Amino acid sequence: MNDQQIMEDILMTTKGVCDLYMHGTIESATPRTRQTFDSALSDSLCMQDDIYQKMSQKGWYQTQQAQQQQIDQVRGKFAGKA
């Protein structure tokens, strides 16, 4: 594995951890448990952002601008759903 593949793997793992902590926060039955999961989620989101920023700086995570037509289609799809 090269450095880019390792970083991609770490990023995907971190995203999975964020997802687990988010669900833990949502499903918590007590305020203390919710706060514990919420704190862990916040830390994990910061870690995910750090990894993303490093990958982006190296050109390993390319993003593209969405076209206005695509944005309008998605907006239209969800308009009126409340």
C-alpha cells in the first residue's frame, strides 16, 4: 500500500466511526451518555477534517463544483417535503 491508499483507508474508517458516534448520540437514553457520544463525535469530526485537509493538499482528494442544474434538481426533489 502506498501513502495515498493508507490515507484513504484511514479517512473511510474515520467516517465510519463518525457515523457510529452520531447514531450513538441520537439513540442515547440519558443526558450523560448523549454527552459522551456527542463529545466523541466532535473529536472524530475534527480528526476527519484534518485527514481530508492533508489529502486535499496533496491532491489525493479531488472535489468538483456541482453544476447549477444539478443543484436545482436536488432542490426541486426535496422542495415541499416537510
